[in-house]
Amino acid sequence: MARLPQLETVADKFGLKIISVADLIAYRRHHEKLVRRVAEAKLPTKFGEFTAIAYKSEIDPDEHLALVMGDVSAKEPVLVRVHSECLTGDVFGSLRCDCGEQVALAMRSIAEEGRGEGG
């Protein structure tokens, strides 16, 4: 395995172009979309109306849901909650965790602010 200085020498000698892994990652992030928006619906909740936006990964079977309230496209900071799925806590109110309470607190805080994202 060669390091960058050795690779640059070989590239110069043979007239080759060279990029770094960081360059490749930056290019892919700028040009490729690995998640696509697949559905959207209004979601009335006890905290107010959110927009539920579903996303599908292009590289694995994962699906994601964002709950959005208000205009989150402005430059000002916005409240965001990233929540891992917890069926028993979120749906059934299991007392083994506080996941459902965390989601409710985030949704309440977003509603009080008038804008934000949770999911």
C-alpha cells in the first residue's frame, strides 16, 4: 500500500490524475442521492398538525419518516429530534423505556416553537 506522496510521484511520472478518498466522498455527496422522498400526508396530532414525509433508502431496505411542522427551510436554527424506532415504547407505552415520552416531549416542544422536525 502506497501513501499519498508515493502515489503523487507515480501519477506525475505516468501523467495520471489522482484524487483523495475525501474528494471522492465529496463528489458522491454532491452528485448522488441515496434517499428519496416517497410519500407525504398531513398528520393531525394532539400537539397540532404535522406533515409526515416518508423516505426510502436507495441502498438498503430502510424507510424513514420525518414529522415536520411549519417552514423549516429558513436559515434560522430549527428544533430537530432524531428518534430511533421503538415499537413497544412509542405505540404501546411500555414502561421499560421512555421512548414514547421522548417523542411526545419533542412534538410538544416543536409545536410550542411553531416549527421543527422530528422522526
